[in-house]
Amino acid sequence: MTFYIIIGLMTLASTYVSWQLKSRFAKYSKTRLSNNMSGREIAEQMLADHGISNVKVISTAGQLTDHYNPANKTVNLSEAVYMERNAAAAAVAAHEVGHAVQHAVGYSWLEFRSKMVPMVNISSQLSMFLIMGGIALYAASGTPWLFVLGLVALAVVTLFTFVTLPVEYDASNRALKWMKERNIVQPQEMAMSKDALKWAARTYLVAALGALAQLLYFASMLLNNRN
């Protein structure tokens, strides 16, 4: 029952933050930028201002699918962000270039996160299978090793969600600092961009807290059974 309560609370929190994020982006997408720059133009300008010439800005399908790919050095902007000329598009475009800047300067948290990706891909696929199988094995024979292995895999995934936090917050800070210094947006537009990025960051925060709650729950289950 405790597990389902935790999952329920995290689902509600995630749904609320996601709703707030989408509603704010919809609202701020109606505010056309005073400088009339598109998301693509803002991204390219920020790259140029940071002396980054080996990163391409491309359009990708979907909504809120924006991301930076360090493997092929591309800033991928969703179609709305790539083409539109509003406060929401400006915030997202600059944020994704913030990741490109992190890559260019060797930002330690981004490098650490990138090194974790192969391990996380495996751990995220196996963790719950190992834990469920471990619970059954432990109940049947009192052998905890499979349960512990599952907890280790889940701990790797949880660590990844927390390592993601400084990466995302730093990218937003870099974006907002550049936008302010270069007068890319007017004060009212800056407030909108800042608020949009704040809610975007909260999606990662909720994910991290949810992962931690899940890890602690299963860890306490193992400890209680051993006692």
C-alpha cells in the first residue's frame, strides 16, 4: 500500500508540473518577441557569441522534444521553437544552446552525466525486473542477492536523475544570463522566459524525488524483512 501511495503522489506531482509547464508555454507562445527573432536565430546567435562554430541547429518533430545531442553536436529544436518568434521559443532555444556551451567548456556535471548514460540505459531496463524477481526469490529462499542487485541498478538510475539537476539548472542560468547581457528580450519577455524555464526544471526535480522515494521504499523493504 505504501508503494502505491508513493507512486500516486509522484504521479500527481508530475502531472501537475507537466500541466503547469504546458500551460505556461502555451501562454508565453502568444507573446511575440520585440526583436522578432525565431528560436533558430536565437540559438545560432548564442552559439556564435560563445565562439561555437561546430554545432548545428536543426528542427525535430514533436512538442517539447527539444534537446542537445553531444554525440553529433546538434541543437535539436521542436518545430514550434525552431520557427516561432516568442518568449517561450526564446527560452527553450537558449536553454538547449546552454547545453552546447557546457559541452564546449567541459562542464564537469555534463561530462559525468554523459559517462553514466550507457550504464543507466542498462540499469533502467533491468532494475524493476531484478527487484521483482529478487523479492520473489527472497520470500522463497531467504536469498537477498538478486534483490540487492536490483537496488544497485535502481540506485544508478536515481543517481542519474540527481546528476541531471545541476546540468539542467546550469543550462538555464547560462541561457538567461546571455539573454540579459545581449538584450535579446525585453524585461517582460525575460520574466516569461525565466518562468518557463523554472517550470521545465521542476519536471526534472519531480522525477529525481520520485526516483529517490522509490529507491528508499524498496531499500526499507529489504531492511525490514532482514530484521
